[in-house]
Amino acid sequence: MSNIIQGKNYRFTIITDKLIRMEYAIDNQFEDRKTQFAQNRDFGTVDYRTFENRNGHLLEIETDYFHVYYDGGKFDASNLFIDVKYQYTLHDAKWYYGEPVHNLGGTAKTLDLTDGPIPLQDGIMSDWGFSFIDDADSFALNEKNEFVLRHQQEADGYFFAYGREYKKALHDFYRLSGKTPILPRYALSNWWSRYYKYSQQEYIDLMDKFENNHIPIAVSVIDMDWHRYDDFPKRFGSGWTGYSWNKKLFPDPKQFLKDLKSRGKKITLNLHPAGGIRTFEDAYPAVAKRLNLDQSKEEPAVFDFDNSKFRESYFKDVHNPMEDQGVDFWWIDWQQGTSRAKNKVEPLWSLNHYHYLNNAKRNNGDGIILSRFAGPGSHRYPIGFSGDTFITWSALKFQPEFTSTASNIGYTWWSHDIGGHMKGAYDPILSLRWLQLGVFSPINRLHSSDNPFSGKEPWRYPINVEKYMNEFLQLRAKLLPYLDSANITTNKEGLPLVEPLYYEHPDNEESYTFKNQYYFGSELMVAPITDPQDEETQLGFVDVWFPEGEWMDIFTGMVYQGDQHVSDVKLLPSTVMEGQFINGDAQVRIGRPINQMPVFAKLGAIVPMNPNYMSNPEDLPETIDVHVYGNKKNSYTLFEHQENSIATTILSVENGELTLKQDDPESILPPNRSYNLIKHGFDRSKQNQRALEELINKLQFAQISYETKREILKKATKAANNPRKMAEFAQTLQNNSIQAMVTEFVYLLQ
């Protein structure tokens, strides 16, 4: 049975029993080609039922999960509605065509000039169980993979009815709109980026200083001052667009690129391409020849990515020659608006599409760009550049939610300006907390403006902060095996590196309210600290929800019990801080010194790391440290890749023993690869003593009276025998942060 039902001016395609395409065209012409959003609409046979001319409805289509009612005519709320077979709404789960639904959010084109939360475009996830994506205005793709005008239809959209099966919805979203490509390994390490007028020697010296300080930097981002900006005749207008090296700053560009390459760096240059290619550019003669421009009249090559000849010259005469010299990919910093015409493709869409295809072709499929989000389907062109945020706590506080929610529209590889870009004030703790978030983000790209005091080099900060920054940057490089495995999993299985909590716990209310907490790959859960230090305790605090199971803090080794009813623990309801336990699950206010952040591994979690953090990220490591958090049977599939070749190693741990099962069909793994099993928290007998030691250390630096500290310590030494009494005492403390610190200690007692 065909999955397509077509009548006069309408067509319905049942893609799955939870996904349907709905089209209306006055001329009865429908689009079958790929579009900017949709790449594949044939998922195979679907079980469904139809009814015609029943109870006043022209057509009914029913699956086990939705029931479409259509009365004929151009689609609107009066003649097309869908009953969804879930009970996630107060009243009937019914959607009328064109009406909004409660959406969990997707992402936005940019965070430029933001200082906190902004509205997000819709994603495909809804706690109501259904959502809709409108594809009527997108362009089609021809057999050459070029954007072309599509058949103009009055309606073309996709209705998702996946309930709260969020992972299944995302999996089918990728089947429909295309997979996320596998990123080159180097992209997962640390990036250095700054809008600053470096000279050639200054930049090389900076990279050497990072190296001498054992700070691994894989990607060198050169912002717009690499090209000529103001040393050409004023009649050519703004220098925002440029393609010719600024010889005042970079007198020998070829040598500059060669020097970076010799240091193992990948290189990207910033682009603002709206100005086209003008007469003063080094590449102009070749461009003019190819496009038949009148050089005597200084005829420019006007930016027009809808024009295939312009695109050909843009790449062959301008960008590819620079890539031959050492540029690896391009940072497409489009800020010049939309196409302003429905028959023109949005320039950002075209730039992302053609730049990515060109880069992938020249790198054996290992393509990459850095650009802005253009709309649903943009995940096929990673990586996303989120824009220039303010250097404030409020800007930091929004980024974890922004990053995880983007997975709801399949956009999993955001790169933020880690540390913030502009304004703000010198705040070492803010910079450190932001860097910690960056290490546990999809991409860790440090960035700042040209203000001489706002650079993110660790040595610009107090010596303790510098030390912790170095350690976290090293940790990011160590995590590369884990990150690349998640990178490949995103491509193969449609599972993002960063997931909102509700992907795993869709029926827990807490998973929707703890928006800044997220899963980081299959093994870790992260709750970044995004508020300033508490003055009395000298700690950063964050509320953490612990789902079912036991969770080990990877920095402290402390184990937290999730999924506890108040009656199951040592604390009475009257003695627990308000909100400590919610709906049978555990919520704890966590306090951490600046050298730690709350990252939790579910007991038994396996996290592979590379101990040689200064090694070239493109090389597969000779040694893998297999970190295991807690003595619990588990297995983890480690994916590793070199260009298009993938090796698989199943790491299994049971009773403290590691076993391996490898599949390396193209022999990309190092022949002398070794695996070190590193056990964390296998001995739980000393948790109470360690919890006391943690409390003592926190009390040492707390700015409260010595007598209060003595009193807390006196009671804490006896707390294991009577946790209830300790919890009651905590409530008598006047300072809320001290209360939280002591209550967390009680919570940890076994």
C-alpha cells in the first residue's frame, strides 16, 4: 500500500505512524525533490487506515498515534485538525492546523549583543506530545545539490506526533532532514579566537607560549584583521569584506600559515563576504577574467551566491588558493541581513551549504565550517557560531539551556564565545566558570574582543585561577576519545552530545525545570555553576536534581543517591530544606570551590580519556585511560575515526576487570595501543570520612566566625550516628549558603 494519499489540490504522505507530511497546492503540483529541510521522505511501509466521506469529513487518516480529519479546501484550522493519541494535555490532545502548540524550544540564529535569555525558535519537541514544522517557503535542491525555486505550494509541513519519545523523534528528524556529519577530531579540542590586531610574530609567539605552558590549542582562529581593512581608496567603501592579507600585520602570509602548521594548528579565517570581490583584492584579476568583468572600469564581482558562476569564482579563484596555502576552513560571519526576496535563497543558507560542500570535498568528507544557524536543516553544516555575547553572569547563565535546547531541532554543535565577547568587567571567577562550561560544551572556543584587558589567556588571571584554567583546558584535550565517540554516535544513531534531562526522564517534572542541567554524552551529567561566588562560603552554588540511581561527582568522588522518597532517607520532612526532595527524586543545593564544577557519572560509568593531552588531536592516542566511576558492571562503545574510517572498541568492566572487543576493519588504531583501567570510588566504606573532610575544607575558607565553624565541626563529627539531628541543626544556621553546605554534607552520609 502506498504511503501517499492524494486528491484534488491536496496530498498527505504518511512517513511513519507518528510523522505525516501535509501539502496543499492550488495547481495540484507537489514538490518531490529534496528541500532545505527535508532530504528523505521514504521510511518504508506504514500501517494506517483511511476513511472517505465519513461523518462530514472528506478524508480521515488514522495510525496508532494520530487521527487526521480533513474537510477539503485550502488548509486552515476550520477544515484540518488532528487528534493525537496521548494524554499530556489537560483537555483533548487536538491540533488545529496553523495553531501554535506548547513547544520546548529549539534555537536562535544568534546570541549577538545578548545579556541573558532570548526567545527561541521552535523545535520538534513538545511536552504536549506533538509539533509542526512548516517547509512551504524552503528552496528545493536539484540533482547537482544546488538550491532552486521549488513548486510554489500553499502548504507543505510535517506533523510530529511522538508523544514524549524525544529520542525517537530526534532519530526520525535526522532520517527526514539528513544526518549530522562527523566532525574532524581536531574540532573537539580547544580553540583560540580573539578579535584583535595581532601581528604575524605576536600570534606565533602566543601559540608558543600556550605550548610552553602545556595548554593544548588545536584550532587557531584569525579574526577579521587578517585582511586589509582601511588601507585602500575610500571610494570602495567599507573594509568589512576582505580577501587580501593585511601585509602590515602579516608581511609573509605563506610563512605565517606554514609556521602554524608546523606547530600542529588547524587554521580558520573570518569572513564577511557581503561586499563581494572588489578591484583592490589580490584575487580580483583572476575573478574578473573568469566572470568577464571590465577591469578598466573597476567593475566589482557583486556578491551573489544564487549565481553559479560567481560561486565558482568565489571558491576557485579566492578561497581554494588560500586553502592550498594552509587555511583549513572558514568562519562565515554573515551579518548583512536576509535575501529580501522570496525568489532568492537566504545568503546565510547558501553560504553554509556551498561552503560546507566545498570544504568536505577538499578534505575527503571531513568537512567543517563555522557559521550561524540558518533554520531547520542547518545541522548538516556544522559548526554553529552563536555570536558576540556580553561578559556577564546573566549571559553565562543562559548558555547551558540554549545549548541543550538546540538539540530539539537537531543543532548539536554550537560554538559559543567562551568567556563572553564584549562589555562586562574583569572577573576571574566568571571567566573560570565560563571556561568550565566550555570544557563540557560541544565546542570549546575561547574568545574576546579587541579590548586590551579582556583576553582569555589563563596567565591574565590570579595564579590560582590560571592554574585551574590550565587544568580544565588540559581536561578538554584528555576527553577527546569520549568526545569523538559521541561525535560519531550523533552521526550514526542521532544522539546528541548535549541532551536536555527530559530526553532520559520525559515523565519527571524536574527534568523540565532544571533547564541548565544536561547530559553530556552517555556517561556524564553536568550542572554548571552560573552564579557568582557566595561571599560567606567562597563557593559557587547550583541546584542539582538527581534522577534514579547513584551519581558520583567526578571531581570529589562523592556519591549522591537519586530517586529517594523522604521516608527512605535519614531526614524527616520537617528537617529538610524546602525543595530538598521533590516527587520522590533528589534535589540538592551543591556548593563547589572554584577548582571544581558539578559533573556526575552514574555509578559504573566508563569515560575513556587520552593521558597525553598535548598530542596532536588528529592522531589516535597510543594509550587510553579508561576511567570507571564506581564498582558496577557496565560496558561502553568507543568509536574512533580517521577521515571516513571508523574503529569500534567495546570496553566492558565487571568486578574491577576490563575486557575489550575491537572491530578495526581498516587498521586505523595504533598497533601498540594500551588501555589503563583507572578506578574511582570502588571503596565506598570511607564516604562518610571523605564527606567530613570535604566539609572541613569548605569551612576553612568560609568567612564566618571561628566559633560557628567549631560548632558545625563538633556536630559534624557525630553526624553519621544521628543525621537527623545534624539536619535539624543545619536549619538553625542563619546563612542560607552555610545551611546548604551543611545539608549537602548530611545528604552524603551513608
